[in-house]
Amino acid sequence: MDDPLDGNEGSDSEERDRYLAAMQDLTAAMAASGTTFQERVEPVLAVGREHLGFPNGHITVVSGDEHKVVASSGLPSTIAEGVERPLSKTYCKHTLNDSGIHIITNASESMAADPAYKEAGLEAYVGTTLRANGSEYGTLCFVNDDEAISEFSDWQQTLLKHLTQWVEAEIEREIAVDSQEESQRLLEATFNSPETFIGILEADGTLIRANETALGFIEADAEDISGNAIWETPWWDHDATTARRCRDAVERAGEGEMVRFEAEHIGMDGQRISTSVVARPVTADGVVRKIIVEGTDITDLKRREEQMEFFNSILRHDILNGMTVIEARAETLADTLDGTQANYAETILDWSHDIVDLTQKVRSVLSTMSNDGLTEAETIELGPVIEGATRKAASMDGNCTLKTDIHDGIEVVADDLLDDVVGNILTNAVEHGGPDTTIEVTTERVGSMVHLHIADDGPGIPPAEREAIFEKGERGTESTGTGFGLYFVSVMVDSYGGAIWVEESDFGGSEFVVALPQNNY
């Protein structure tokens, strides 16, 4: 298409003048400042409305059959920013199907049956496809709601092309700004992760910036500690050895090495945590420009390591060594005794085998804990587990009474150590319940959980001691055990995604409540 300003033969001087005036107005509109996309494009749309002869100009974004007006100038009652319609009911569907400019001069005659005309009733329309970064974005349109147009001249089409190019450039600019802002938000979200302490240092170890998590731990303001050597800040200066370890790691990172180490920190409230720290160099052109120090809270992991250490100690020194002696003596007694005494010896031998078996299971758990967590959960039918555990508990004391009221078909998410978990609570109730103890085992469904209630009429557990009994090594004043049992129960129930607590039973004794995830499939 010829440019109206090129002076070719046949060009109309009046059209050239009109085109020149339009381009001057467009240049002024393009130079107008605006902070938002709408503020920048509205003056340009106004130029198009005036010189193209339409009372409304607007920009749309199209995705699939979704059509949305993102900027509009004029006719707010007809075309307003934010209006959404199916693309199939808009004039823009024809524009997107064309390769150039789509013009409708008299819609009531040419497209009376079209869903778009029935939906909007616009009489005249001209539109072009907008592309951004090589992809289809939407349309630039100018419309008249009640008057047809007689023609759309060459200079107007040229002007529309210039308008299109400028709007496309603004869209790409807006997309770039949005992308940059989103990237910045993502970076800030990552930097301020609540799980990680992060500091950015100069290559010499001077702190430039710390994230909110790190600042919150020592209750410090950024301006109070920025500019100091990292090892002289409150995260590190509470202990000379810890500070030296930090300084050594930063100096090595300044030489290009990535350094990992563990440290302990003390918060302003006295809280102590353990962290796994990485000092990582950031290089450019082979030179270390910055150092990033990241600390991840591993307090729970260290606690789990202590738990494993405790279990191993119990297994090695208390259970396995002791059971080796008991099994040997029980076998000798079973072979030499007769009658009731032989039966007692067999019972001792059976229990010895069970305990050794449990020990092997716990060792398997420890092996799993050292890798990817505890044992893999599966669906367990609860009834048989309780039946077996009550039978074993009853054999400990012929005078105790065990009652069960278990719903049929209850399945929970646990593993093959669940029978030992339940059995441990029951045998604990028999052992500490006193003479002629009555124990009642019931179940109930509570939401997505199954609650297993084990209640007795024994002496009970004082409220102040109910949480402590699940801690490692804890045992009653009259107990001769190792403190292993209920700690084991607590760890296993937690690994199933459940919980355990103690209440006062309706019989006046203790009631252990074990909440286990219910199998809902």
C-alpha cells in the first residue's frame, strides 16, 4: 500500500493533509507519558477515533474462545474495559481469521444473522490482529454502534497499521514488565523462604543483605547489621568456635570453593537450633563477586538422629544381650521341667522369641529412618491386630479382664509393627493396672481418623505426667523397664500420620487414645 506522503501520482492532496495531521497527533500521543498500560494507550486510541471516524476504539486480548476488552476509549456504555464475551459472539472472530484489516461498513445488511451482530448490534467495525513476541495476542478495533460508514480510505488503513505497530510495541513492553515483576516476586519469595536463613555477602565476607527469616530469628533490623563481617553478627558471635567455623567457610568460599558445615545458633528468645550451612561463591569472569550463605534448620533431623541413637543403644545393650540369656535359660528349663512348670518355661520362651522378633523389626525401622523416613505405610485391618494383642496381654495375668468392642471392617493406614504398638499399650496397662485390672478396648470413627480407646480402672496417670511418658527414657517411679515402650509407640504412631494421648477413663484409671488415619479407599 502506498504511503499518502510519498507524492505518487494520483494521491489526493487533501488526503495527504489529513494523513499528515493524523500522524502529527499520533506522534504527540505516543510521546505522552503514562504510568499504566491504559494511560499510555488511551491517547493513541483517541487519535484513531478522531481520524478514522469512529466513536470507540478498544484493545482486546483473546485466548481460545475467551475475548476480553483490556483498554477502551469512547462509548463506555457499549464497549467498556473489562467486558468479557465468547469470541464466537464478537466481530473480532472475523478479524482473527483474516490476514489483514477486517472492515464491516454496514453490519445490519452484511451480517444480520451473525451471532456477533445479534449480541452487540454494532453497525460499523474495523479491526486488525495484534501480535506480541511472535504470538497472537488479540485485536485493535474501532466501532460505530449505530451508523454505517461509506468507505475506509487508503490513508486511514495506513494510519491503522501505524496504530497497530505502536500498540503491539506497548503490549510487548507491558508483557516484559509483568514478566520482570513476576520474576522479582518469585526471587523475593525464594529469598524470604520461611525454611531457610539466607545472607548475601561481599567477597570479603561483609554482609550486604539478609532475608526476613534470618533477621526475625535474631530480632534485628537489616540496617543494624549490614556492613558487618558475617561472623561478627548475632547469628555467629555467641560462640568463638562457631564464629571461627563461619569465617573459615566464608574465606574458602571467597577463594571459589563451595563449603558445607553444621552449626548451632541461639535466637534472641534463647531458642537453640541446628542448621546445615552452605557458603557458595558467585563468580563472574572467573572472579568471586559475591558469596551466598544459606542455613537450613535441621533441628528436627538432629532430634531424629538422637532418637535413632537411643533405639540402637536399647537394642544393643538391653534387649538383644538380655534376651540371649533369657532364651538360653528358657530352653534349658523347658527341656528339664515337667507339667505346669514346663508350661511356664514354654511361655517364657515364646515371649522371648516375640521380643527378639520385635527387636529385629525395630532395627529395620532404624535402617529405614536413616534413608527416606519411616516404614512404608499400608492398609491394615484393625480387628485382627487388637485380637492378637489382647490375647497376648491376657496371658500376662490370669486375673485381669479384657473387653473389646471393635467395629467390623475398620482399616487403618499403618505397617506391620502396628500389632506391637497396640500390644505395648495393652501390656503396659496390665503391668501397671494393679490386681484384677479391667481393660476395655473400643473404636470410633472421627472424621478421616479412627480412634482406638484403651481404658483401664487402674491407678491412672497424673495430668502433669501424661505428655512426659511418651518421651525417650521416661518411666514410672515403680517401673523397672527401660522407658522404651511408650516412646516407641509415640514414634511409630507419628510415622503413620496419627497421634496418641492420655485421658482419664470413665473407670477412674487411664485411657490411651490412638488416632490412626482411616483407609477411605
